[in-house]
Amino acid sequence: MVRAEFAIGKLDLEIEGTSTLKAFPAETEKDERAHALKLGFEAERGGLSLEGNVAWQRKLFPNDPAEDELIADWEGTATFETEGFEATGSFEIKTTIYPNNSARDNTVLARSLKLEWALARADCTLSWEREATGYPNAPAKDKLVDEFRLVLEFAQPGFTIDLERKATTYPLAPAKDKLVWNAEFKLAKGIAPRLSLELAASFAVESYPNQPVSDRVASELELAIEQKF
């Protein structure tokens, strides 16, 4: 591995290169040669910080060329922070090419946004994530995943609400579409000196818009009482 780090003003840069060779005498189809190069940066000014990198990787399997991979990966994150509030946004684009098996070629585009702030009586976290996977030579496998999540944490009386919605869609195979709702509630409270109670309840609804026969609902309730001597 070779690595170099240097700074230009408030910008920190990093370059890293690696080369590996793996041999499996008893399973030669796993033999692998890999080469990778990564360029990264970090910068910060006031309450804003930025970081990102771009990486290229080449994997070769001399005795199983159908597994050869060429990978390009771009990602970046921006964070803004001030008193009582923080926002983070990120993205990643990862392309994988199989020179000898093009049906597996794919590109993944991932984006996310997370907001955290302190309310009068609770801490709130709101997040969104989207991941789209495309297969240029096998579009029936294309997939889109959207996820929203809200978490509220009340210091008194130690109560947490966690709500999540996750939708998975297949543009050219809608029979596989799925929607999941999750809700979790937790309570931790002292009810007497050295005596505490913990209560947790969760509910999940999994539905298939185009195959309702597969829909299902699940729930769970837990109660724990702890006595300290």
C-alpha cells in the first residue's frame, strides 16, 4: 500500500493506492489480483464540514474471468452544525462492470439527508434515504428503495418513539413491490427507589400492493422490572 497526505489551506487531501494478490492452491478459481486507487478530501469552515472521495478498483480472477470486476465509487458528505441543530447530507454513485458477464453490470445511486435538533422537551431526528440500483443490460432487476424515519426521545419520563416507512419498488417487476411500516415505543422509568420499569412495544406492517395475499402484521410487547439491592 502507498499513501500520501497533504494540506492546501484548510483542505486536507489523501491519495492511497493498493495492490494485492491472493492464491488458493486447493481452489484456484478463487485466485485474485486486485488494484485500487483512492483520492479523498476533507474541509471545514465554521459550522460546515465537507468530505468525499473517489475510488477505482480492478479485480481479476485468472481462473474464473466471469467474476472480473471494474468498480468506480464516488461519495461525498456535507454536515452543517449549529447550537441545537445538525444537518447531514450524503451521496454515493457506485458503478460495477463485469467485462465478461455484462448482464451483471449495475450502478447504485444512494442519497440521504438527516436532520437532528433539540425541541423544548425532546430530541428529534428525521432522516430520508434513497437507493436506486440500475442494471443497463437487465432492466427487469432495477430497484428503488425509499426510507423515511422519525425518532423522538423525551428525557422525561424516558420515552422514545421510533417510526419508519420503507418502500421497495421494481419498475419493471411490480409484483415484487413491498411497503413496510415499523413503529417502536420504549419507556424507561423509575417507579420507586432502586426499582425501575422498562416497557417496549413494536408493530410492523408488511404489504405487497400487487400481491396482497402475502401481506402480514406483527406485534411484540416486552415488560421488565429491575430491582437494585
